[in-house]
Amino acid sequence: MTAIARTLDDKLKLWRPETASRVEKLVSEIIELADQEAKQATSALAPDTRSRRDDAFLADKAFFSGPGPTDCALNHDKYLYGDAE
């Protein structure tokens, strides 16, 4: 048993029943919240089981094989949005 658990156990025996009951209720709520937080953290770290085939971006196999400008990377804004005026 940890020091805080021993202290709590000792104090619960000393306090008035109403106070001890309230403290027990509050500690139970804190434990429940901590358990929920731990569960959320665990599920957030779980591996992603979705297939890459389900990803619309990665599944797109279309490409352009015709002639195109050789400076697409350099001037892509110009080709997409036109010349700035």
C-alpha cells in the first residue's frame, strides 16, 4: 500500500462518518476520471487498423501521361491560379 493510501485509510477511521463518506465519494470519482483518461490515452495510441486501400488519396491511381510543362514544381501556383496581377 502506498503512503497516500495508508494516510487515507488512517484518516477515514478518524473523521466523522459524514466526512469520511464524502471523501470516499470524491476519491471514487477521481479514480473513475483517471481510469477514463487512461482508457482514452490507450485507445489514442492503438494502431490504426484501417487499410491503406480505404484511403482515397492513397488509392487514387490516376495520373497524367501526356505532355506537360517541365517546371510544374517551380511554377505550380502560376499554373493553378494564374499570374498575379
